[in-house]
Amino acid sequence: MLKTSAVTAIQNLVLPPLSLYIHVPWCVQKCPYCDFNSHGQKQQILPEMEYVSHLLADLTEDATLVGNRPIHSIFIGGGTPSLFSAQAIDKLLKGVRERVNLQPDAEITLEANPGTVESQRFAGYVQAGVNRISIGVQSFQADKLLGLGRIHDDEQARTAATIAHNVGLNSFNLDLMHGLPKQSLSDAIFDIKTALAQSPPHLSWYQLTIEPNTQFHSKPPKLPEDELLWDIQEQGHALLEAAGYEQYEISAYSKAGQQCRHNLNYWRFGDYLGIGCGAHGKITLPEQNKIVRTVKVKHPKGYMDLTKAYTSELKTVVDEDLPFEFFMNRLRLVEPCPKADYQKYTGLTLSEDVQANLQNALDKGLLTETTSHWQVTPLGRRYLNTLLELMV
């Protein structure tokens, strides 16, 4: 990281927008590519109401960090939150409103698998206050779904999208992956065209990567070569743009006005409370001139142990790490980055080291700049990891 002497802190941190992330750790079975904190469902009946009570107790403690600051979005992720009943989600959201300043127009997203039973719950989630659902489709081809360890089929995915259109949601997202084992260019294009036929307001389209501590890492499947991956990305991007979808983040496309507000807040270096097993949070404390990160107890059994605290880690982000953290998030977005945001949200002036890193990226054609903004170029989006490495 940057040398301490090269970073100069200032005293006027500005509060960014605030979101809330809620983690539900259970899923029917662990997918071989998944490195999230998820646990296969071992018991037939999940302790959903007990877990909701712990989530609300966790939030009560975290609320002391943010006071009456308005919360603009909630994301209920997992695991598979749609394993929980509409009654449990209703209890959860009512409890959230009692504890924090949730804005009336807040975006409230719930992740769901497109299995038939879960899809039938969508109307109940809407009545509980959910106004956006993210459906984990991944592929519309049976052999690809089987290879990914998914438990739904392509017809269930289509049905889930149809229900999402009809239950009164403000928006919904389809999660789609490419670069899958044994995937051809025509396979990937078929998935995109099938997804577009469902007319989702938002589409997350991202490449499969092999992560540590996953089944795929211990037994790696053969993935498409780089040249094929580039053809998939180039042709898929063209199809999405032609269908009226705008790429606003490295892996996210949406119709006009349908960007995910919660994820935008992450990428713009906003604040967020994180409650639930293994959840992470980031909170700006301007009166103490610091930014803190929180991590919650990871395993459900430990998290619901009343003799222990929910928070396993609370640490201040040191000034030396802030430049990379800011750019690691902000450079994922297609939109220009206001230069003023760097100082507002990190409390730092641009050091010589940071300016040298930015100039290196400019020289390589990965960034452009004006007097007021930086912006990632198409080349920078293609080689995002290279760009981020320059910011270390």
C-alpha cells in the first residue's frame, strides 16, 4: 500500500448516502462456484423467526453508529433469502423501520432462486415491502445449470420472471453468468437472447471466476479460452446495447432509470450497515475523522449464540488504505467520477503517489480526465484488474 508519509489526512469528511445490507446464510445446497458465506440447508425447517430476531438485535446495536441518518436502500442477500417466508420478511422489515430512519421511497431488494415454491412467494414479499427482486438464473440451459450445481430448470427461471412482472415490483433483476464450463459462443448468446425475451428492467451479466475455498477451486473445470471469452463479451455487449440496456457498471446493465441504487451506493464509496452472518459494513464517522469497517460472526450457530457479540471485528480504515479502497469501488462504474468525491469521502488530499498512479493509468489509455472528473475508458473496463493494480 501507499507509504504513510505520502498520504495527508484532512478533517472534513463528508457523510455519503447510507444503505443496509442484510445477510441470510442458508441455501438448499452450496453451488460449486460460490465463495459467499452460505450454508446448505440441513434442517427441514429453518429457524427463520429466531434468526430475524437476531438480525433486529444486531441492527439495534449498529444503529448507534448512524443515529438518525436516512437509509436509502436495503439489500437482503445470501445464501437464498427466498427460503424465508413472506411472514418472516414482513417481521424483518417492520423491525427495520422501528430501528432506523428508512426512507419512504427506499429501494428494497431481495435475492431469490427461481424455484417454483419460492417464486410463488413473490406477492407476499411485495406486501411486506420488498419492491425489487434479484433472480439468480445464471443460465437457461439444462446442462449448464447442472454443471453449476443449480437446482432449478430453465422453465422455472422463465416463470419467475413472468411472476416478477406481474406482482407490482418497481423493478427486478436477472443474474446471468458467462464463461461457463463447456460454453460456446452460441451457448452464451442463447442465454442473453433468452434473458432479453423476459424483458427484465435490470440484468447482471458477469463472468464465472474460480475463487478460493470453492469446489471449483479444488477441482477446476475447463473454462473457455480468453479469445472466446472476449468474443462472448463483445457480442453480448452489442446485443444488450441494441436491446436498450445501458452498461453502468462493469457487470451490470439496465433500462433507463432502473440501475440498482443499492449497488451504486457501494461503487460510489457510500456507507452501509451490514447485519447477519458474516456481513460487512462501512461507516463514516466525521466527528472522529475516520471510517470504520465492521464484520459480523460468520457461522449461524455462533451468530445466534446469545452469550457472544454479533460483531466479530470493528476496525478503522487507515489512511494508507483509503486511496485504493476508493478507486477499487469507484472505477467499476462507467459514469465519470467527480474528483471532489475523493476528498469528500476519504478525507484525503491527492498525494504525489496517488497522482502518479492516476497519471500512469492515463498514459496507458485506461482512464481519461477533465478538470473535474476521471472516467474509465472502454480499454480500462476490458482490463479493469490491470487498472486497479495501478492504484495500489
